[in-house]
Amino acid sequence: MNLIIIYLISINLIAFLSMGIDKYKAIHHKWRISERALFLSAFLFGSIGSMLGMYLFHHKTKHPKFVYGIPAIFILQVVSVLTFFHLYQPSPH
């Protein structure tokens, strides 16, 4: 369980920082982080970090695929985790 928590903290930190770094690069006309990489970090359970980064750094907040896509990924992840725990909970004997 500790490894799962460490993973979730790490991937969310990566997703959050990726939004901030990409915003910085956009402002300074530098080589950008691909949208694919930003979505991948959200998809790999970094959706909370992605959403926090989007709104804290005001980055990608005018792009509908991010405004709706990142929260949709989060909702799918919550539903998936809840479904997993519902289906695979130990049965009481």
C-alpha cells in the first residue's frame, strides 16, 4: 500500500510540475511539453496534479480538450477504483 501512495504522490507531482514547466516554456517561446505527455501523466493517475497545475498556472484552461478531458479522466479513474474495490472486496465468512 505504501508503494501505491508513493506512486500517486509522485505521478501527481510530475503532472503538476509538467503543467507549470509547459506554461513557463510557452511564455518564453521554448520547446514545449507535448499535449500527449500532459494527457499521459493525467491518465497514469496524475489527473489531480494536472487539474491543480492547469488552474494554478492558468495553463490550457481555454482548451476544451483539457478543460473537459482532464476532469473526465479523473472521473473515470474514481469510478474505476471504486468499481475495482467493490468487485474485489474480500467476502465476509
